[in-house]
Amino acid sequence: MSILVLGIESSCDETAAAVVRDGREVLCNVVHSQNELHKRWRGVVPEVASRSHTSRILPIVAQALEQAQVRPGQLAAVAVTHRPGLIGCLLVGMAAAKSLSWLHGLPLVAVDHIQAHVHVAFMVEPALPLPAVNLVASGGHTALYLVHEPGRAERIGTTRDDAAGEALDKAAAILGLGYPGGPAIEAAAQGGDPRAVRFPLPLRHAEHLDFSFSGVKTALLYHLRGNALERPMPALDAAQVRDLAASYQHAVVTALVGKLARAVRDVGARAVAIGGGVARNQLLRRRIAEEPALRGVRVVFPPLDLCSDNGAMVAGLGTLLLAQGKVADLDLAAAATARRTAQEAS
Ligand code: KG4
Ligand code: ZN
């Protein structure tokens, strides 16, 4: 008999719901992105985000069930992201999940958002060689995880300041490109010279596995406005924007790939995988595929819609936690921050 789990995600600016069969087969994956709402602020406004979730969550859940042709009574459980994220946003998804759980007598499963990003690798490749290293890079997080087994991942490196996606979002704002910045920089970099400007990569050669991205954004600002920011922002022609976008993207990707390769070497990983919105980036994927230090290591690139925030990853990890008997109570609380391991997470 197949196990159907509904996954609900509302931790940041995506309202999402999905139904997954047997922890792997994505029957539907409905995502509503709030990019249009936040673009004039060039960042997620928490209050605006939670209000939008409130008006969208029930139609999105209904749409997911309809697309999957599943009635609530057929579900084995409702899984929901309860951390980390914006508290007001998390509460909306959790209220919906708790209501469904109570109404239909379904077990409620609490899922850690970052661990769900990590778990996508097992949805794509259940027999992932272990141990594996997973790079999760998004607008809010950039970290490396040592994956011991499904549902058990340990953080071995993290950013000390900005996330990689945040660095791309801020650079796009400086360069007058679109929002969100990651895809805007990627598009603007097409045909640009990645070596036109050498941006610094702090911590790149440090022995540990931590990242730092705040300096690269400042370096872009100094490059344009002088070291004392004494100059006004110069008018840039299309070729200059292309070269700057390409050089900046090159710097961010080089920092990510360098630490990923170091992590694989340090822990003797047999596989690598990536997740989070930045994992959609094609240069990142190409550089990982071509990285000499990763030869002989199995590389998993999840489909793009399983990289950015979605409900399928929540349902996927939720299915595993359900099988392990890790069911939450209806008084489950939201938390803004992540825990270090999946074991603590349940
Ligand atoms: O995981 P995600 O959808 O949401 C969270 O932040 O949790 O990630 C969004 C981030 C944004 O910073 C966005 O600019 C970045 O992922 N992003 C990309 C690409 N698509 C989205 N960064 C680089 N290249 C992309 N194609
Ligand atoms: Zn995310």
C-alpha cells in the first residue's frame, strides 16, 4: 500500500504544498512565489509575506490535493515546516497543517526546512553513496552538511555573515538588475568576462569549512564608488554590467565549489548534492561537474523545482520521520532558527 503525505511550506516567501507518494514520487508540487510582492523592497518584508501566506495557504493546499487527485482521508500524514524561518510565516503553514491534522485525524509531522533541502538528494537518488556532503545555499542560508544516512545530517560549515543568495541579491540591487538577484545576475552574466574584475574571496583558503560573503558585496561597491565611497554610482554600459555580473557570479561560485571540494576531501565523502535556491545556478552546476577534486564522487543535481523552496521536500522528509514514529503534537511550536542535526530536529 502506498503512503501519501501532504507537505506544507511557508517559512519565507513561497507558499507551497505538495503530495508525495512513498517518500519519493512527487504527485504534485504547487508553489506560489511572492517575488512580485517583495521586489520593490528588494527583499522579503516579513509582515507582507505572512499576510500573503494567510490568503494563499488554503487555496494552495486545495490545489495540491486536487492536482494529485487525493482526498484528505487518503493521506497518511500532514508534514509541515516548523523551523527555521520567519515566525509569522511559519505559523501560517503550521495553522493550516494542524487544522487538517485535527479535522481528518491525520498525524502531524514537524520538518526542519534545511534538513528537507538536504533530504531532496535521497528523493532523487535513494541509494546515494554515503557519507555524502550536501551544500545548501539560499537567500537565508549557506551551509555544508555531512550526511550520514537519510534524516541524519550534521552541519560542518556555515556562512559567518551573508548567505550566498543574499550576496547575489545585494549585488543585483547595486547593479540595478532585477529581483531576486540570483537569476538576474545569472542572466546578466551571459557573455560577460568572469575575469574582468577579481573580487576577493575571504576565508577561501582557510582550513575550516565556513564561508563569508559580505566582503564580496562591499568589494563591488568599492569597485564602483572608490574606497571611501566618495564617488556617485557610475552609469554602466551593458558590456560593463555583463562583465561585473560574470565576475561577481564567478567569485560566489568559486567560494562555494572550493569549500564543497574541501569538505569532500576532509570527510572522505562518496557523494555530493546541492540544494536551496542558489543550487538552480547553471555555472555552479557546471563548475561542480568539472571540479577535478570531485572526480570519482557521485554528484546529484536535483531538478530545479526541488532546489528552491517547495512542499515536496517537506513531504519527502516527513514520510521518513513518520516511518520513524516521529509525530508532533498539535501544540507544536515554530522556531526561527535551525538545529544542527536532524536527530535533534525531531
Ligand atoms: O531556497 P530559496 O528559494 O529561498 C530561501 O532563501 O530560503 O532561495 C532563494 C535564493 C535567492 O537569494 C535567489 O537570488 C537565489 O536563491 N537564486 C539563485 C538562482 N535562483 C534563485 N541564485 C543563483 N542562480 C539562480 N539561478
Ligand atoms: Zn530554503
